[in-house]
Amino acid sequence: MAPDLIDEPSSPACLAHEADDAYMGFAPKAEIAAFLRDIDRRDAGSIRKMLPRIRDDVLHRELSARLRALESAKSGT
């Protein structure tokens, strides 16, 4: 193929890993901080809604464990 016919990329390399968490659909740090300040008053439903918006793996695991504990206590198991 002739050098002048080589396809050039039509867009720059993906920089999604550098995008702000909120832009990517995750909760911003201020929202997470407010959520965690009131964590003792959160019910299973509010934790379930927040989980998909948590980007941090450790925090996601901790909230998942808390959700399981709440659901287990509610079901009596």
C-alpha cells in the first residue's frame, strides 16, 4: 500500500481513564463522603442504588458486605 493511502486514526486514543469519575457515571467524592457520613442510617435500598456508582474496589466490597448484612438481618438468616 502506498504511504499516502495508509489509514490514519480518525480520533485520538481513548483517554477515558483520565476522565472525572462523575463524567464516567460514578459518584463524585463529595457525594460519596456525604453518603458515608450517614451510613448508619442508610437502608439496603439506598446502598443498592449507590453501589453501581462506586468506582473504588475496596469501598465497593465494604458496601456490598454491609448490604448483605442488612439483607441477612432483615430475612432473619
